[in-house]
Amino acid sequence: MLIRLIGFRKNASNTESYLTSTNRYVRVRSRLKLEEERVWPYVLPFPLEPEKRKLIWSILQSRVGMSILTKLKIEDRTYQQNLIKGTHYSNKSIIEYLKRMVSAGMLEHGMEQVSTEKRNVWVKWYTPTRLGRWFILFLKPPGEIPSDLARKTIEELFQVYSSSIVEVCEKYGINLDSFHRILNEQYLKKTSKDTQKEA
């Protein structure tokens, strides 16, 4: 799985979402340059398959795709009919982007029989995969994410990211100790700032 470090920010005067990667490639219409301190760092794993990566980018760059992602339940089934009713986009557009999410490995789907007053009907449902859940949480304000789910997600992402770091170190002959040193330095810097604030 390909790892990309993403920064996320919302402009107070514009609801446009800003995505920027570690190589400073900004996936936005605006030319706004973000400062390091004002960016929320979030590790986003992307599939190694180029086609899946293209699908995910197409979803993130679409208002329809983003709308769907913000309405999907994180740990439960979301029914297709509710997604269609909950947006002002056409049925065709909603179904098209749901198909893209399934193809990209972001969603699982199935059919469920539901009893109504007159008859039994089949309804389609979607649940996020682990990859899909990471993207859904990426779009949520941190304050809206339960602390236990936040801890679980941070541990999952760190595990995936760490695995990639080990592979890169082995490939390019990089000493892992340098990453331990950087982590320790950042921890000490953060601790020092907190101490100065309390003083």
C-alpha cells in the first residue's frame, strides 16, 4: 500500500477543502500556500494499483464523491436509498460514485431483504472497508471523532506507515535510528512548548 502524508485545512471564508502532500503538490484550485504549523497532518494510505489510485483521486476531487463520503456511516451499513434521498445529486451520479468507491476498495456492498407493510423488498447497503474508513475520518473535523475510534485509527495508520518506512530503509540503506531520533526530537519540542505555555 502506498503511503502519502496529507495536510488538511478548511478556509474560513470558503468551504473548499485543501489537500497538500509532502512534496508540496497541492490538489486545489487555489494557489494558497499553507504554512507547516497550520496544516493538520494525516497519513493516507493509497492502494499500489494505479487504477485504484486514479479512482480515489477522482472521488476526492468530485463534489458528489465528497458528499457521499461525508454521509457514510463509519461502522455500520448505509443504505443506497438513504444516500440518494440525502443529497440533491441525481440517482445516476450517486450510483456511479458508489461503484467507483467499491472498485477502489473503499466500500463493501450487499443486498438486504426488508419487510414493509405490503411486501418484502431488497435494498442495497454499503459499509466502509478499513481504507474507506480512513478516508471518511479524514474528512471529519477531529472534534467529531470519538476518542476511542481516534486512538484505534492512529494506531492502525502508524502501523501501516511504519511498515512502509521499514521497507524504504531496507531498500535505500537508511538507518532506522534516524527516525527514532526525529520522533524523540519532536516529542521533546512539543513537551518544551507545553511547559512554556504553562509557565
